[in-house]
Amino acid sequence: MANVSTYLNFPLKTEEAFNWYRSIFNPDAPLTLMRFSDTPIAENLPEEERDGIMHATLEIIGGHVLHATDMLASMGHQVRIGNNTTLHLTLDSREDVDRIYTQLSEGATEKADPHEESWGYWGVCLDRYGIRWMFNA
């Protein structure tokens, strides 16, 4: 079923931030953390980035879910306003992703067209108003 969540990016501070958010919003909620060291990508990362968070999930209020990742300097990532907060759309089909992505990416300043990744069909764009959207099916 389609849903909308919020995706946050941090400079190797995801675990710290999510423990803090959990203490504020929902201390009993499970916190899911997947580390880069749990994936094959870790062998290509500097030691100080391997324990970073590849994907975090935390339910906060009313079923709203926060997701996050640590952006990695070794991969040229830099957290800044414009890429630190993303509206994350999980859609029911690739066709839905393609349709909405095509419209939202018109005039986009940054984008990765939808394509297959290990977790599914994925894309992202920073729309003409500076809002970042992520798409998954």
C-alpha cells in the first residue's frame, strides 16, 4: 500500500539523532538500524564510515515514520539545506513512480531517474521549489 514518510540525511549522526528523536516522540518504539558494515559496500569505505547508518527507521507520531541515512564524505556526499530532508513516497507500482517522478522532476535541479536498486525501483529529485522527493516501488 502506498504511503508517505520523511527521509533525513545526517553527517554520520543518524544513530545519535534517532536515539534522541526516539526519546522525545516514542521511547518504546523499536529503532531499526542497518549499518554500512552490514553490507558489501563497507569494504570500499574508510574505517571511520563503516559503522555509519545506511538506513534507519523510527515511527514517531500517529504512524508517521522517519527514515534516515548517514551521508558519506568518501562518496562525495555533503549534507546541506536542500538534501537533508526528503519526502519519501512508497508507491504501489513502477508506473506510479514514473508518472509522479516525471511531473515532479520537471525543472528539477538535481535528480536520479528511477531505476532498479537492490531494494527495488528507486529515484529522487529536487523539484523546482527546492523540495526533495524520493520514490520507491
